[in-house]
Amino acid sequence: MTTSCRVRLCGVPVDGLSMRDVLERVEQAVTSRSRLSISVLNVAKLVNMRRDPLLRKSVESGDVILADGMPLVWLSRLRGRPLPERVTGIDLMYRIFELADRRRLRVFLLGARAATLERVAEIARQRYPGMVIAGRRDGYFSEAQEEEVAATVRESRPDVLLVAMSSPKKEIFMGRWGEYVDVPVVHGVGGSFDVMAGVTKRAPAWMQRCGLEWFYRVLQEPRRMWKRYLVTNAIFLGLALREILSPQAAEGRRNGV
């Protein structure tokens, strides 16, 4: 199994893993019934972690932390410690579905609205007939209901738990109940169920490559999103410039490491 080289970006550790590397770890965890918690990191989450200690703790508790955003990959290159590629939460989810289809793995779907979740389950059965949906539960539950939800997941004995809730609820739930549910692979997929069900659209491939997915979100929901991304992007730009201009980054570029 490929070993990971961790890089710190704006103070947050990120694993230098390719999609192939991550899938190897997923399959190994399922086979050995060992625990693998997957965290994904984008610009907005990195910025929010600076003022939310619980979110930071939950993200950093992941066994692997992946760069879900081209700006993080670009920053790693400018630092002289390049990540191999961007590994998005939604792309990893689809690859896990393919693995589950081949190996008849049991997958629990947690999150989104009930109607969306039903549509996701329907699509999954059509596209991945070999995959077993061990159970599903929408993401609209209170903190007082968390234990009941976690118990439902645990009793279903899945190989993989996909958590489709927004941050920081997703990370906090995974951090709080990840060990209890006793699932080999736990992956937080954010709004991926909405995309799969056709509720929201994913940015075109060229916008993904250019790191403009945030702008696509703003175009879809301008009133709700413009201020959020304006603030987080501006903060990240300042953090990135400080990091690029640091003596450590300059030394890394000189040494090619």
C-alpha cells in the first residue's frame, strides 16, 4: 500500500495521495475490517477551521485528509511540496460505488433530504446493481437524535458509510460517532447526493480544472453564496500569499521538496 507524505497548507495537514492511492486504502480497510475515516478539505473549510476549533479537530481526526479543491493543489506546488492531484469527495464517492458494485459491499447512505435520498438509492440500484444498500437515513435530525442514528448505522453492519451533510455538522458527526458505528470506511461527501439526484448541478469540467467551482455555486445561488465566497476567498488569498512568501516555502522550492 502506498505511503502518504503529509503536507501542511496554511497550518492544516493534507495527504499527498492520488485517487488510486485512496481507493487502495479503502479496499484494504474493507478487507481487513480496519477503520479508515476520510476527510476532504477545500478553501472554505480551511478558512472556517481557523475560527471553529471543533470543525478543525473533526477534520484533522481523519485518517486521510484529501485536497478537494484546485487552489490547494496549486498552493502545494508553489510551496515546493506538490500534491499528486486533486481528489474530490464526489469523485471518490462514485469510485467507491464502483468498488461496492464489483465486491458486493454494503453501503449506508446518510444525509440530504428524504426525497433526495430516495432518488439516490434508486439511481444507485440501477447503476451499481452489485452494491448492497445496507440502510439510509436523511440528514435532518437533531443533536439529541444523533445516538439513535448512529445506532441504526451500527446495526446495519455496512462496509462503507457515506455522510452527505453540510460542514461542520458532517465532520462533527463523524468525529463524535465514527468509532462507535464500527464501519471500516467513513467518507463525508457533503452535497454529493444532491448532485447525484439532480437537485443541484456540478460545475463543468473546465471550471473544475480552473478552480472555479465556487463561482459556479455563486451563479446558482447568488444571494446566498456571494458574500460567503467573497470573504473566504479573500482570507485564503492572504493566507496563501503569506505561506508562499515564507522562508520555509522558498527553501522548499530551492531544494525541490
